[in-house]
Amino acid sequence: MKKVSKNFDDVPRGLETKKCKVLINQALTENNDHDFKKYYYAHTSVKDALKSIYNNKCAYCESDISVGSPLRVDHYRPKDKVRDCWLEEEDKELDGQKLKRTKKIVSNGYYWLGYEWSNLVYSCESCNGSKSNYFPLKDEEKRIKHPPLRNEKLDKKKCHAHLSPLAEEPRLLLNPELDNPRDHLLCFPDGEVGYYTGEGEMSVKVYDLNRDPLRVKRKECYEKVFDKLARRLERFDREEYSERTVITSLEDILMEDLLSVIQDNGPYYSFFESMILDFDLYFVERFSDPEHKRLLKLAYDSLINSIA
């Protein structure tokens, strides 16, 4: 998951039409019985804007459509009835805590945010399906259950996700438009996504960020780079490369296979960023030969100096 910048005041035209404003007022009276019109909340203008913000990737897992899961407009806060879920203790040697999903309704949903620009994100069907209508909080008593009204009309400013009262709601699901995921999540060479915080743990499990296709794909990305580095070092051991040549070759791999993905904001950006920022952990420490470690560090330092 990668932090993105979104202008909440630059609302796509599909959400500003007279018909959409009529639908917003209807939703206030019909609540979650309202028939939300996909034509408006997933209008072409909305999709195009989200596609640009997320570089045609899922907001949660950073997959693009090439992985096989189509992208769609998701309501970060569910527009329909919110179901209950929580983490319960299990064997710590397995996976920390287990996500318990239930059909219990804890809220009629954030129906007044059904056409709200700051509540719409770009999601793949897999993450969207796993998230469903779950929206766990640290304190259920602090859930916002009623729309902000002013003179019996919806107070649009108070519907913005980054402003009060929504900003004070103790969310447990990370939103790349509001949070910096690096403060909560970490990646491992085997493709697993770990977490530092309760928000990170809940997000990993509700979005199902460690489902097999994702984990395997991230691991493949890592192993591709690792294997290339290992083969270059083997050629150095066979004296096919001089020290200067192997350092240059290693640096080229880091540039072409890691840094280029970051510069292009490609799929799994955060995973590739971790490989660069935690280079010793991902690569250097996995080689036992001190000479290999030295050469890798020299190549990495040269790359960093070249882009500084």
C-alpha cells in the first residue's frame, strides 16, 4: 500500500451533476434502503481521476489489471449496513490474531457518503470482496452513525474524510489517501506483508493482503532480482568479471529491476521501495561470502550516490 495525494476539493464532474445531488438528498431520507446509482459514484470522470491518482493500481494491494483482478470504485466507509469483525487471540506461533467476521450489523452504514469523493478509492475485486461491508473501529461507541446536517441539509464540508467529525473516528483500516502505510506495514522477502500497529494488522487481514496470488507474485519479484545479483557474483567468482565490472553490473540490476519500478510507480511499489530502503536486510545479509557482501554494498552505495 502506497501513500497517495488526492485533492478532496477537486470533485469529478459526475459527482457534481444535478441528478447526483438529487440522489444525495434521497439517500438522506432512504438511508441504506437507497438504490445507489453506480453510474454516478463510478462515473467515467470518477474512474479516470482515481486511475490517475493510483496509477491504475489497487489502492490496497497495489496490483494492476495484469494480475487478473479488475479494478473498481470502492466505498472506503461502507455505504450499506456495516458488519462486525474483530481480532481474537490464537496461537502466537501461527499468525498473531485471527480475524473473526460476523453477520452482526453494527451500523446502518455511511449512506450519506455514497457519492462523496473523499470516500471513493480504486480497488481490485479481490480486496473489495474481502473488505466487503466491514469497517472496524478501535472503539465502537465512537462510530459516526448519523449524517452531519445543517439547516436540514447535508453539510458537505463535514463529509470530507480528512476533516472533523470523520477525521476523529478511530479507524482501524488504513486508507492510502489519509495514512502513510509505511508507518504501519512492512514487507518481507518471502512476499508476506507484516505490520507494526493494530491498524496495520487489521488492514492486512480485512483486505487479505497475504492471499496466495499476491504473496507469490511479490516473492517472484524479489527472487528475480536476487537471482540476477547472485549470477553476477558467480561470474565474478569465476573471474569472468573484474571488480569494477561486477559492481557496475550489480548497479545496473538495481537500477533496472528495482529503481525503475519505483520511478514508474509500478505495481507493488511499496515492496520494491522496501527492497531499496532495507537493502541490507533483503539482499546483503542473505549472502554468506564477505566479499559478496562488500561488492553489493559498493554497488548499492554507488546507485544511491548517483541519484542523490
